[in-house]
Amino acid sequence: MPSVYIKTYGCQMNERDSETVAAQLVAKGYTLAPAETMADVILLNTCSVRDFAEQKAIGKMQNIVAETRRARPGVVLGFMGCMAQSRGQELIDQLPDVDLVLGTQKFHRAADYVGELLAGTRQKIVDVAEETGSEATIREHILNGSAKKSVSAFVSIMQGCNQYCTFCIVPYTRGGERSRTIPDIVAECRQLVAEGVREITLLGQIVTSYGKREIPVRDGLSGFVQLIEAVHEIEGLERIRFTSPHPKGYGDDLIAAYARLPKLCESAHLPLQSGSDRILKLMHRGYTRERFATIIEKLRAARPNIGITTDIIVGFPGETDEDFEQTLDLCRQVRFDNAYIFKYSERRDTPAALMPDQVPQAVREARNAALLDVINGIGREKYDAYIGQTVEILVEGPSKKNAARLTGRTRCNKIVLFEGSDRDQGQLLNLKITRTGSFTLYSGTHADPNRLVV
């Protein structure tokens, strides 16, 4: 059977979609190629959040076309995902050697379309239409790029977004919010646990919006908290995470869940985007800096050791020096464990792209560097405080950079590297932290059965 290579750009949602497509193809007899040069099918799963991500994917495909069409003209080439959804036929017009353009509601059709292209029954396929029920088709799992199950898994619980932040193209590429049912999600999670998964991350574009329109509030609990409770009941599951939420979704019921549900990890990725109320309003974020800080206070009251990370955009249209200083001030006040900082990138067809007072690129670069210094300084202090502490980690497998070491994560989502053995994989271990690196913890302890968490 043919082999397939999938390269993924962007978020964890895209990683999950690529995994699903790979699983479909493997189920039909395809093999997963270790490199594009060895593949009969090459698919790029694309991102549209920033222009850089789109240009990187287009440039990559141009290089692939140049390398394959002369020597291997029969290779099937395709774009999937957000850029495919937003550009559609335009991609084939720009790159005529591309055979497949697959939108965000069509991942479940990838295997059939690839088969038709390889068989020659169709020459070009562009499918970016909406499809009712597509949110319930993301079920297949192949983790870590192989047919072997991992200790951790992402489970897609919904698709789409209704927030319409002025800088974001996602509502246009992913469509409106569509949630799966709780029984459907629990069944998938239970099957994963039966196959060895011990940690599940619930995944959605705005995950805290899950079931907002479909599931009524019960006993003061939102549909999302009801889902967490249902997954929490699965025997054998050790940890629950979720991403990405919206601050508007952090009601008191969700904050209280951190304190009363032991499997819900004390970790929260809570996108701030800006510390200026004026900019937050221009972004259409729906909260103030005070409201955001209050959520953090409540989370830390519920779980004092909670790890909190965030997303921040610098250089949004109209952002003044004073606005940026307010962002720096809030970061110093909140003291995030880490932050993903993005220089504002104009996205076509979004309101922000047409706003006046676009910030010069040089100013965006300078603000990015200044904020990065603040975040890194706080991060070093927070990570250094772990030296000498014993932490519980779930061992995920060999380190990507050094196969002699194993890697795992703490409950508050810190990466830990240590020297271990194959028997440690998939285990919960207690490790003593001996040193730190760049947003990484290290343990010098060798594998010892006494480290197993009972």
C-alpha cells in the first residue's frame, strides 16, 4: 500500500486533526512515511492564525513540488486545514501541482479522496463546504506519529468558534460552534483509557463554550463542567486537562471544579491577549483586565500550586506605549508561568486588518522583545523555586532532543527530563527536581521502583 507523510502547522487542534487523518489512512492499509521524500502522499495541515504560518506552508509546498514532480510525478500533494478552508480553489490556481484542498469540516473524507486521486478516478479535489455533524467525526487516534498508543491523548469535544475577536480568522475557517454529546465523548475517552491512555486533554477552539446552546445548566453547572464530571468518573483515567478556554468561560462552577475534582490537573492556559482595557475592547474580547486578574486570584485560591500560562498579542492596531505598559504591568502582577507572545499579524477579512493606526513592524518587534524579557524573568524565578521539591510526573516517553532521557509533565504542566528506563514509560513517578533549564525541570534521579506513585 502507499505511504503518507503529514506535516502539521499551528495549534493542538491541527495536531489532533492530522492524527485523525493519519489513523483513517492507516486503517485502510497505508503506512506512515518517516519523511516526505519517502511518501506517496504528502499532506500539509495548515494554519491561518498568522500570515507567517500561511506563507511557510505555501513555501514548503512550492519546495515539495519542485522536488517531487520531476522524479516522482505520481505523488499526491494536498493542503488541509484552516488555510485550505479560507483559500480553497485559490491554492490550486496558485499551485497547479496540488491535487487536494480539504477544508476543516472534511477531515473525515481525507482517506476516500486520497484513494480516488491515487486511483486516477479524480484529478483535482477541492472540498471546503460545511457539513452537518462533522464535529462528531473526529474519533480516530494515532499518537506520536505511530500506530502505538500514547499515555496521553487529545479528545476533540467541539468545533468552531462564535467569539469573533477582531484579530482572528478562526470563526471563518472553523465555522460556528458545534458540540458533541457527553455520552459520545465519554465513550471515546473510555476506549482510550482501555488502550492505555492515562491523561486526556479535552480540545476545542473555545473549549469552555462546550454545550452552551445544547446542554442546559444543571445544579448550577455548565455543560462543560458536566462533561468534566462525566469524564472524571472513568476508571483508570488519572489526569484531565483542557485547552483552549476563554476567560469569559471561567465561571465559579469551573473554578470550583479545580478544587473538588482531583483528576482535573491544576493547570490553566488562559489567553489574556492584552492588559489594556481599551485594546481588549477593540479586540472584542468581552472582559476587562480587572476581571481577568480576578479569575487568576480565584484559581489560585482554589489550587494554590496551579500553573497558569497565557497568550498575548503585541502591536495590535492602535496600541500605544501606554497600552503596552499596561500589558507589562498586568504580567508583573499576575506572574504567569509562561506566555506565548505573538506580534500582531494582519489577517485578511478580519475587522482589525482594516483598523486605523496600524503599528509599525519595528515597534511590534521591540514590544515583543520587551515583553519576552519580563515573561522569561518571571519564569526563571518560578522554575528555580522547584529546585529541591518533589513533583509527580506522568512519563510520556523519550525526550525528542536526547533519547537517553525520558520526559514527562507535572500536574501543573511543567516538562521534566530525567534519566530512566523503558519500564518508567506511562508511569506516574515522584521525582526530586535538581536543576532547571529554559522552561524545563530536570531530575538527576535514576529509575527506582520506589518512585512509583501509589
